[in-house]
Amino acid sequence: MTKPTANRCVVLANRPAGVAQADDFAIVEAALPTIASGQILVRNHYLSVDPAMRGWTADTGNYSTLVGIGEVMRSLCSGEIVASENPDFAVGEYVTGWFGWQDYAAVGPDRIVQRTTREEARMALGILGLNGTTALLALTTIAEPRAGQTVVVSTAAGAVGSAVGQIARIHGCRTIGIAGSPAKVRDCTELFGFEAAIDYRTEDVGARLADLCPDGINIYFDNTAGAISDAVMPHLALKARVVVCGTASYDRWDPWPTGPRVERHLLVKRARMEGFVLFDHMDRLDEAVATLRGWIAEGRLAFQEDVLEGIEACPDALAGLYRGENRGKRIVRLV
């Protein structure tokens, strides 16, 4: 095999006003990175594509530092260590971390999130990574699911939502999904075990919830905000818990989104609403991954992956995610 001499990188070319489109990125060639003492060189095999990238490239403030113009797009990636100047990491090991949309990354141990294997390298970006651990920790730490309760999940066929529904069922809950196409509705019920699913594009969400949840919704796992969540709020049960995990329905935050107010619902139902960002819970990552891995081995946790081929797919990958093109966790495969 010819030794590579260049590193293809996907950089942010423009600051998008909404969701970053293909022409907001550029693919450039840079010199192959060299490693300093304590660093490793990772050959990326898989690049993650996540809704949170909308906020990382945003034209308004976010919980995370913005990706700078001309910088490699921030991303979790899985790959193989091909050179090492760190005694704790050996050539041939597989790791997942903040390596960015590029072929190679020279990083220190602070950029590594977890060790993985060749067999699990792709799952480490989805069900055994950011998505699965978010689903497990957000549901259990904020929502505190209890057997017999009703759980409603938006973007229920997505990488996070599908895991939430299955984990809720493992805890003995009744699950209702909200998704955006007939195919995704079928995925909810046939693949992920939701008792029922609602197509928000063709059905009246509020009316369907009234039929499906006559005693109210105990837990709402919110990945969308916006009109879908507005339709859910009137159906909260007494002492309901609302987990705010994503705001996928907003393509921009300037002007600030407006809509029906939730305060009266929270007051009358004595409900609780709380946001969740995984970065606040990284100390529990290994514990969560071990739990998820066990459920997969037992056949209790299914997942889907939407794999795009080649670094050329990166520029439009995020926009396609927001267009709803993916079925499951979106990943770009390099090798």
C-alpha cells in the first residue's frame, strides 16, 4: 500500500444562517499530520453526522464553541491508530474521539472519548456512542421511567429516539412514537417496538395523542420542539416529566422561535421540564456503553445505520439529515 502524503479535510467555508448546506463546506487537502510526544495519529474509518452540528456551526450562540471558518468540521469519529508517541495507546488499536471530518487526525489523549474495536467502530458513533448513551442517561436521570407509564418520543425513528423507545420498554413503559414518514412510522412499530406511531406530516398529532393516551403522557422525550411539542403539551399527565434533548424543528434561532407557552401546562400538571446535554455526563459514559452493549447482546436493543460513502458525501450530509433523508444513525464511511 502506498503511504499517503496528504490529508483530505472538510472545513467550514461559510457561517450558515440556518442549517449548514453543502456549499457552506469545502474539501481541501492538507499535509499529513505529524505527531508530537504524547500524541497519536488516527486514520479515520467512520465520521459521525449529528443534529447537534447545526449548533456547532450556528450564526447565534450555542452551548458549545463554534467551529471557526476554515477549521475542520468538528465531529466524533472512529478509526485506527497508525502511529503513536503515547505509551498508553498502541498502533492497531481502535478509538473513538473528536477527530473531525478528515482522513487523519493527530490528537492527544484528551480528544479520545473511548477505546473501541474494529467490529464496534461504527456502533461507537451511534448506539454505543453519543446517541445511545444520550438516550439511556437522559431517560433514566431526568425522566425516571416506571413500569406502566406512557412515554411519547419525537423523532422516534431516529438514532436517539429509537433507543429511547426501546429503553423505555425495557423499563416496562408503554411507548408512542412520532415520526415523519410512513416508512419511519413502520420502523417505529415493526423494528423498535413502539406500541403505536404517529406521522406528524399527515396526521393530527394532538387528536391522535388524545386517542392513544386517554390517561395522559407521563414522559415526553422531546427531540424536536416546535409545533410537534406544542401538540404534546396539553396531554401531559399529573407529575409528567419532559426531557428536552433536541430542537430539530428549528432551522435558525434568530429571530427567537415563538409559539404556545408551556408554563400553564407545567403548573397545572405539576410537571417538570429539563434539558439534557451529554457533555455534562461524560463520567458515566463507560457505564452506559456497558449497559447498552449488554442489551444488544440479549437482542433487546435494535438499531439502524444510514451509511454514506466517501468524504465527498460530507458537505451535504448534515443538510440531508435535516431534510429527513436518513433512516437511522447517519455515518460517513471513509475506509
